[in-house]
Amino acid sequence: MRRRVPPPGLARRTDTAGSSVIREALALTARPEVISFAGGLPASELIDTEGIRAAYDRVLAEAPHRALQYSVTDGDPALREAVAERLVRGGLDTRPDRLLITTGAQQALTLLATVLLEPGDTVLVEEPTYLAALQCFGYAGARVVPVATDRQGIDVGALADAVQRERPKLLYLVPDFQNPTGHTLPPDRRAEVARLAAARGFWIAEDDPYGELRFRGARLPWISALEGAADRTVLLGSLSKVLAPGMRLGWLHGPPGLRRAALLAKQALDLHSSTVDQAAAARYLRDHDLDTRLGPVRALYRERCDTLLGTLGQALPAGSTWSRPDGGMFVWVRLPDGWDAAALLPHAVAQDVAYVPGAPFFAGRPDPATLRLSFASHGPAGIREGMRRLAAAFDRAAPPDRGRVPAAAGRAPYGPGATA
């Protein structure tokens, strides 16, 4: 019998990319009886299914052949115009030709890594940070260095030290309602980030999937809109949280040279994002006032967030702390020293409740006592029941002398030195 020669092995970059703990958690909790706080899914009942269906119907009735044909790589002109108009209203001086439509904001991040990063280049990230960004930078072969955060986001003093020490090519941030912590970077820190980038010569990736979901306080300016930042900041956005995640539409906004490089990379990757989905999104944004539609969404998320915050004291072990977000979808929890959120997850699933352990969100040494909760997908009754189940899971796993957080405690946001 002739000897068979095995095929060559996989590329080395696959060794650095682990599976997503979030995807695994979603699969683990797919049973309908599980109350899952794990996934970062927008509330399904808030998706305007009738309005979106009507947009598809209009597109397929008015220009079916165009909507179902190949299209240009940089995106449907009407959709780029609609997104640019929203950016201008938000305070960014821009034009449609500064935008590249992508297949979700995750593709925008992948394109950015493709055109900016060589293997071994240094990327600074918040600690903790968005898990899929760590995966993306790992595939690019980047050296990822964490920077300390507190309850207001990245510590700009620690950032200045890291920039001087590491000489990064890129800083990746989620300034508004960060995933996983829910923290928001205040204006003075945004200005300092822009100043550091101008003085030290690095790029900023400003990821903003949640900025439209503010339910407390006034909107803050993008770093991209600050003086001196436009030539080195790439703003990434998405329609997933405000329209429908299944349409898989995001965008990249950046300087012309970088946008051109990302466009060529996208041509090699998928030619263009779905023509019909782009056309339907553009049609929807023309036919509806998105800000008016988002009003009830923000109010509902605030109610759900406040319900979760109001029940954590009865669900978590004494000494726990948590963030208090002003928008977005996430609350970040730190259990007392000695607790391990990953080890406790099977106990929670046994009680038909789930969360995401925090350790995979760390680029450096993980904190096993942390976890992320998403409040977006469940109403107040579901949240209260989920917290009751979570309390039962902690009770089963904990020594008998571990109690609940006192009713007046637990109000300090998570961060170094925060206490419950």
C-alpha cells in the first residue's frame, strides 16, 4: 500500500487564537429554561421587525436587480451618507467618502489590524478589554500589552508610562460603556489620550458599538472629533445594537490613506458586504427617525440596568463590588478574593442561570474573581428570578459563613480600591 503523506500543518497564527468563552457560554446556555446574562445580545423584542421587513420589501420592489447584484467595496452610497449624517450630528466633521461599510464592526477591527499591524507590533489595550479584540490582535501576531484601568476607564498616567516604555503602534479603546466593564472615559481623559497620540505618534482605535445606548447623562465627544486626533484615530461603529445584529453591518471611519488600505484589504476578503442588507438599512434610516425609535430602547435598558443593580446585593457574596454604567449593556462584577467565577459557572448553570467569567477579558494576568453580566435581554421579572437563581448557586458553592452583601453596600463602582 502506498504511503500517504500528511498535508502541511496550519499557520502558526492559529496557535494564538483560543475559542471564544462567550460563544461557548451561549452554546452551554441554549436551553430555553436558562436565564442567561452571558451574551451581549440586544433585546430581541426591541428589534423593529415590521419596519425592517418593509425596508426590504421596498428595496426589492423598487430596485430588485441592483439590490441583488454585486456592489462596490466601500459600501452603498446611501448607507454611507446616512451614517455620515449621524456622525456629523454627533459632533464629528466628516463626509461619506471617509467611511467604509463592513460586515459588522468586528470585520472593521480585523481590517484595521490587517493594514496596521506587523507580527510583533505592540498594541496597548485596557485591562480588562473586549475579548474578540484580543483574538483579532492575536491572529495579527501583535504583542498585546495591558494598561491599568479604574472606575473611569483607562488610567492615563499608566498609559503615558506604557507609551514611553513600549512604543506602541496602536491603542485600542472602547470609551463609551466599555465591554466588559461598562465604564465610560471622561472628557479630560479623552483629551489626554489624543494629546499622547499626537506627541508620541501612535494610532488610536476607538470602538463605539454602544454609544447610542446612553440612558444617563450627556453624550461625550468622540476622541476622533478632538483637535489633533483626526489624522491618527480610527472610529469603528455598528448597526447591530441599534438596528439588528443579524444584518451584520458596521463601519470604519478614518484618514483617507488608512481607509484606502482597508478598502483594498476588504476587496481581498469578501469583495463587499451584503448589497441587499446595506440597501435595506439605508432605506430604513431614510424612512425612520432612529433617534425617536431609540428613546424607548434607552428607557427600557435603563430600567433593566437599575433592576439588576438593585438586586445584586441580595445575589452576590458579601464583599463583592460592581460597576454602575450610564449606558450600554454590561455590569462588571468582582467577587471577594478567593472566589473563582469560572469554577462557579457550572453551579450557576445547574441552577439555570449563566454569566461570562471575567478571566478571558484580561490580556495580562487574569483576575479569576471577576465576571460580566448583561442586563439587555431580560425584563425586570426575569432579572430578579435570575439573581435569585444566582444567589442559590453561590450559596451551594460557598462556605456557610459567606453571606450576602448588606443592603446599603455594593454601591461603589468596581475598580482598584473599590469596596462594597
